[in-house]
Amino acid sequence: MLLRLFLLFTIVPVVELALLIRIGGLLGLGPTLLLVVGTGAAGAWLARREGLRAWLAVRDELQGGGLPGESLVHALLILAAGVVLITPGVLTDIAGILLLIPPVRRRLLARVRGWLGRQVEGGAIRVVGGPGVRFTGIHGDFGTRPGARRPTRTGQQPSGREIVIEEEEPKTD
């Protein structure tokens, strides 16, 4: 993981710099700076607009008594898009703008669901909870799908890669 982060924070800026130099050689300094500032400003505006929509969806789900699942992930992806758009560069601007497009976010979310489901089913991530607890998170109901790993009982110590779900005891008067 540390190696991946190191490569991300060294290779991406070098590629961005090389692209900016290349574009600057083709267009000139002024248009290149305008391109970088313009895409950043347009992306920030789009991130704000889409972020507001996502936040309202999260708020509506919470006010309706539900837990925001997909809408919260969309909001987090929009936040990531905004952060990436602030970063100067061509590739980061493209990635940020793509994250602001709802069909692209839905496709990315579907891929993340598939990956998370494979991790849970393969045992790389365990769902831990008490009796009767069902995980109905990003990939659906793992507790009732055929072949899915059943949650273990509360009281067992979770390892570092487990999702811990606890159920409140019913109140008796």
C-alpha cells in the first residue's frame, strides 16, 4: 500500500508536468494556463452543484428514517472529484470531471460493489455481528445470499479487515 501511494504521488505529478509542458509547447503559455485555471474553475462549480444535489439526497434519506448508502457514496465521490479538480493538471482535471458525471459514478459504484462483494465472499473481509444481524451495505444483503459468509457472534475480536456491525438489544419495559 505504501508503495502504491509513493508511486501515485511521484508518477502522477511527473506525468502531469510532462503533459503541461507538451501542451504549453503546442498552445503557448497563456492558453495552457487558461486551460488549467478554466477547467479547475468549471470543475469546482460543477462539484459544488453536484455536491449540493448529493447532500440533499443524503439528507432526504436520513430524514426519511433510512441510512444513506448509495447517496452517501455519490457524495464522497463528488468530494473526491472536487479535491482532484483543485489539483492543477490535465489528467486530474479529466478524472475529476468524469467523477462529476452521474452515469460514470454509477458505473464506478457498481465496480466497487462487485469488488467488495468478492472480498466478503472470499473471506478477505469478514462481517461480524450478533444473532439476527444482517449486513445490507454496499453490495446488498450478505447475510442471506447463498454461499455468503455468515456473521460471527458478537464478542469475538475482529481482525483489522472486518466490518463490525452491532445490533442494539431490544428494550423491554
